[in-house]
Amino acid sequence: MSISPQAIVNIAVTAAEEKKAVDITVLDIREVSIIADYFIICSGRSGVQVQAIIENIQEKLKAQGIPALRREGFREGNWVLLDYGDVIAHVFQGPERQFYNLERLWGDAQVVGVPVNI
């Protein structure tokens, strides 16, 4: 059974919301990059919260048969990346999110609402 990138986004965003992620943004980068279809960008208020958000996203997607292809930065908990192929989730602590400002870097991408239409 294959699940669409939009469904992955919806599951991941719901999982992030369950752990009180703040400032959740979904970028549709299909028109500006070949690396993925969507970026999910959100923040946690501490390293522990960032890790909890990441773990919940992984748990919810794994329950749907979708394991992460890669996870980077978990130990430090400042900026953690989860790679699901067509969907990449970035979970930051506030200062790191401000510094890297992915929304500006990917400014040509369309911001989409959640749930993403399937």
C-alpha cells in the first residue's frame, strides 16, 4: 500500500500538533526543487520538546508503514530533520529556526494549508 506525500504531510503535522509544536508551516516545493515535494517546518520550545515532536512524527508514520529514510540532529535537539523522501520535516528550536530561516531561503515555494488536499 502506497501513501501519498500529501497524506504523509497530514499525518506528520497532526503528530507535531499533538506534541504542541509551534509555528507549523508547510511548503510545497515541487515547482522549485527536485529534492522533495513538501517541507514541514515547525518549532519546539526546548530540545526535549523537539525530540518529542520528532519521535511522535516517526511513531505515527511508522504505524502507517512509513519509516523515516534518515534522521539527523536528534541528539542535539536544536534542528532535527526527518527524511521521508517526498516529504522532509524540519523541527527547530526557536533560535536555530530564526538563524536558518528556511521559509525565506525557500521563498519561491508556495505555503500550503493543512490538511493538504489528497
